[in-house]
Amino acid sequence: MRSDNQSLWGDPPQDFILLGVSDRPWLELPLFVVLLVSYVLAVLGNFAIILASRLDPQLHSPMYVFLSHLSFLDLCYTTTTVPQMLVNMGSSRKTISYSGCTVQYAIFHWLGCTECIVLAAMALDRYVAICEPLRYAIVMHRPLCQQLVVVAWLSGFGNSLVQVVLTVPLPFCGQQVLNNFFCEVPAMIKLSCADTAVNDTTLAVLVAFFVLVPLALILLSYGFIAHAVLKIQSSKGRHKAFGTCSSHLVVVSLFYLPAIYMYLQPPSSYSQEQGKFISLFYSIITPTLNPFIYTLRNKEVKGALRRLVARIWRLCLR
């Protein structure tokens, strides 16, 4: 048996207890149903957009290349957290291993930061398409789109690596209860019994960079887009231009607003109770809504999905 000193400051705990809503047992069943339905919809919706973007020649433009990557990110995003939440809610043992917790928050932050940059790239694509339509094919060529996607993935991975390197050495002094639905860096920092000033500062600086810089570029792009659209004489033309941008703006709002509230508030004011429900929103609700937002507001995507369903139906009848 280890000594008290070793148990407090030595090896990390083997398991963390994810509190979730176990302090409100009456919420577990309805929340389980909501999460299960949302996860199924998220998987089906995002997988359908990925298939349609890859198989339909009409969706091979840069806009839909970025959209397919966004759907892939959302698919991975939900799969990183939701299955673990469902298992915990359906079981009396609501735990996750230390290594599983580390992998979970590493992947979660990797995907989140990557999505920030992909959303900015999509705004750039819309800016060029509306403000520089004659130069669109020249500016937004396939190699540039591929480079932007690679930069997004590598940048997100770099941020995740930094967070893992700083979070793994933290001591927890025997504390194993995370007041959250899944493992996330702010909750891990809050649980630690050591001085976390370096972790708090690094997290704030990197998140500010990955959230505020892309958001500033998105707002700047849409400022130019709004100026250009207002110059269009035809009301039909203005409606079409705004229609192609409105879906992206709704997705940006659903993703960025909770992230800003969650990560850019002072550590002293961070509330685990509020944080866990906000993290639930952007880890499952936003990825579930994204494919439906793009489908409902985009005739090309709706047409591609209809053709995909018809194609699958014909294959099933053979």
C-alpha cells in the first residue's frame, strides 16, 4: 500500500469520476435520450454531407470541400465525447481512465481549434466568391484549399500538444471527481491542487489566438461581403448572396459564442456547473445542427442529398 504522501503527490489517479448529472438522477434518463437522438442525427447528417460532397460533381467547388471537412470535424467531435457520456449515463460506474481522459481532452482541443480555422477559411471563400467573382477560380484553387485545410489541422494539433504537455504533469492530490460530462482542459486545471497560473495563462493566450483571430477575419470578411451585396441592384441577386452566407454565419455563432464564454472568462470566475452544460452545447448540439442548417439553406446541398438518397435506393432495389 502506498503512503499518504505518494497517494497525494505521486502517481496520477487511475480513474476519474465524471459527475455529469448524477447529483440530479431524475435528469439522467431524459438527457440520455436527448444525447442518443442527437448523436444519431449528428452522425447521419454529417456523414450524408461528406458522402454528397465527395460523390456529387456539383459539390466539388472549394466551398463544399471546406463543408465536407467541417462535417468530418463535427463527426469526430461528437464521437470523441458522446459515446463515453452515454455509457456513463447508462451505468452506475461513471468513470474514465486517466489515459482515456488525456486522449479525450487532447483530441477535443485538436478538433475544436481546427474547426476555428476551417470556419475562417470558409468565410474567406465566401468573400472571394462574392467580392471577387471573376477571380474566384484563380484565387481559390484546389492547392490553396488543401493548404488551408492542412494548416488548420496542424495548428489545432500544435495547440493540443501544448495543452497536453502542460496538463499531464499536474498533481490532483487524490481528487478524482470531475464536475463535467467529459474531460476538458479547464475542468482538469480547476481540479489540480498545484499552482496553475502557467496553465491558465497559456490556455487563455492560445484560445484567444485560435478564437479571436479567426473570428476577427470572419467578421472582416462579412463586412466586405455586406458592403458588396448592398451594391447589387437586383433584389433576387442580393437574396441569393445573403442566402449563401447566412448558413455559415449561423454556424459561426453557434460555435464561437459558447466557446468564448467558456474559455475567455477569467479563471476565478469559471463555474464548473455552468461550464459543463455549455460544453455539452458545443460538443453535441452544434455538430448536430450544422448539417441541417446547411441543408435547409442551400439548394445545391439539398439537390445533392436527394440524388444521393435516390442512388442508395436504386442500389438497395437491385
